[in-house]
Amino acid sequence: MEILLGLILLIAPIYAWIVNMWGAGAAATTFFKGGLVWLLILIGALFLMLGISDLKE
């Protein structure tokens, strides 16, 4: 039962994104673009902190 529910919860949003049901494709793409920018900012900050930490030693 859990596997079936998990598959439904996984496949339904993907199907809605592909078919662009209720504008879900555009909203998901916009959300992904925003998340991608924040991910790159956080990775850059992480490398900056690691570099400063290495300079201390």
C-alpha cells in the first residue's frame, strides 16, 4: 500500500508538469529556476568558507 501511494504521489505531479495541467509546468519551472539560483549561491558560500578555513591553517 505504501509503495502504491508513493508511486501515485510521485507520478501525478510529473504527469501534471508534462501535460501543463493548471499551469503547473510554468510554476514548477519557475520554482526550479529559483531553487537552482539559491543552490548555486549556497555552494559558492560553502567553497568560500572552506577556502578561508584552509587559509587559517
